[in-house]
Amino acid sequence: MAVVCAGEVLVDRWPDGAAYPGGAPANVAVQAAGLGAETHLISRTGDDPAGRLLRAWLGGAGVGTACCPADPAQPTGTVAVEPAPDGGPCYDISGPAAWDFIAADEAALDLARGARVLVIGTLAQRHPVSRAAIRNLAAAAAEGGARVLADLNLRPPFYDEEILLWTLRHCGILKLNRDELAVVSRLLGATGREEDLFTGLLREFAIPCGVLTAGADGAWIHEDGALSHQPAVPAEAVDPVGAGDAFCASLAAGLDRGATLREAAPAAARLAAAVVSRRGATPGPGA
């Protein structure tokens, strides 16, 4: 059994010239590997210095990269990260990039079939090639009995109604933050209290489990028909990039060990707090 992540791997570049490995699925894979889970990333880098840096980062963290080849025709993806007026990050995502051309070949499909948890998102579905690959991988994972964990990670303008609806209809666990809940609720024409919107969304799409993260307000977990709250761990916020990925990684690693979402949530809150207190999405060894 393993945690398999499918989607973008890229380099985050900051205004001061600092550059960090990133991409939500890659961050999840690295963090889950650091928690002791066997992890694999299905993605694509360029055959360039940035790609070699990313592959060394992943390998150094213990992430399997057999299904993350170097593409000789496409560059490694990059993202310009800028502080937003509200204090959160703003992203300028380049493209097309190598991760837009992920292949669901037989080796990747075998990984998905053998996984305990498959982590996907919406950003890597922006291009038809990777979109088709991720959907084939999700079908293979479901066929093999894996739990498909969708961490929405909405990055405008790289999603639309079709991508959102497909993702909601094909996941067994949904993770989103309160801003993403507001976006999805507007799309569906739903109004009401945040708690009701969250549980109503899960019910509408027959999603068995869900996690709603809310920064300093902690997270709400819906599991086995009941809603519970996980308090946030206090931390001095230095860099919010990657906190949600860390929370997701800890949940995935917990699920891989056979824990419930509720049982995995306290460790997820601690890891997210550690990430926001330092620069970079995966601070620590291998980052």
C-alpha cells in the first residue's frame, strides 16, 4: 500500500529571487514520505536544470519518481509567487509546462491500482492531456480499492465548472478551504451557513468524507456522518505556502496507516503549523 500523488511539480519563485520546489501534489508526496509513508509522484518535469533540481529533491525525500520522467520537449513548470493584499500568496503560473503532459501509462496505472490513497487536484487538469491522465488514474485507483482524495487547490483561471464537477463526482474524500467552499457554493447557487454549505456539498455529491480547513480557525472533519472540529496549532506565520498541502499529506499518511481522518487530524494541524512558521512549502531535509 502507498500514497500516490498525481499532478503538478514545479519551482516557486519569489520576488526576492528565492526559489523553492513546489506543486501541491509534489509537496504532499514529500511531506507524506517524511511521515514514513511509501509515496510516489506521477508527474513530469522538463529535461533542464530546474527539472533535475526537482527530481533530486523528490528522490532525496524518498518519493518514488519512476512515473515522473523528464520531458525533452517541454520546460519544467514555474510559478511566480507574490504576496497578496490580504496577506496570502498570489500565483502567476507558467504554461504550457511539462506537467501539462502527464502520461497514464501502464506503470502509472499499476501504481494507482496498488495505492491505498490517490491524491489529485484541479490545477493539473487545466490541459487536456494531463486531465485525461488524471481521470484514467482515478478510475484505476477506484478499481483497485484506493481512496481518491481530492484537494481542490483552486487556482484561477485554471479551472472551470466541468473540472470542478468531475472532481466532486469522482472523489471519496474532499479537502478544501473556506475560500474554495465559497467558490463552489456560488457555482452551485447554494447559500447558508458555512457548516451547512460544507455538509450539504458532501451530501449533494455523495462524498463520504470531507475536510474543510480554515487557517487559524482550524479544520472541520465530516466522517461517518458526524462533524467534528480540529483546532489549529498556534504558529507565527512566516510563509503560508504549502500549509494546506502539509495538512493533506498528514491526512494521507494517516489513512495509509489505517487511521481515520479524525485520528490523523491533530498531527495534520501540527505539521501545517510547522510549515507556516518557515519559508518554503516543504521546509526541512530535502526541501
